[in-house]
Amino acid sequence: MATITVKCPKCDSEKVIKHGKTAAGKQRYMCKNNCCKGKSFILDFTYNAYKPNTEITIIKMTANASGIRDIARVLEISTGKVMSTLKKRMLQ
């Protein structure tokens, strides 16, 4: 039986425990490091738009003159997610 070491995405600590399941049946984890302010997290996402750094990738691709449909096709997300991310960044 193989084991996988799970690390917290916020603090990179290995003090992680299982913390139930999501509605989609994915395993949820929680960091028990005292100085970590991260909440629960999952490792495998159902939708690509929820993955960490997706919004940063959208902004970088926009800066390199990629169109909305091109970004959506490459990242395998909806054009609506691309548009909402760009609108949020324009308001900041």
C-alpha cells in the first residue's frame, strides 16, 4: 500500500489531518500547524476554475495578448470565469 504525504498549501506543513468529505465526495484536509491561518483544503478539484493560481494565469495570459476564448480553451474553463476574473481585477 502506497502512502501520499499531504502538505498544507498555505504553510507547507505536514501536520495535516483528514477533515471530512466535500459534497462531490472529495477528501477534505485541515492543517493543524499553530501558526497556519489556512482553513480546510482539498487536493483534487472537480472544476479546473477552482484550482489555485488559475486567476493569476488568466491575468498573465491576458497581459500576453491572449483572447478570452483562447484562455478558456487552454485552461479548460468557461469564458464566464475568464470574464469575471478580468472584471474583478479591473475594479481593484
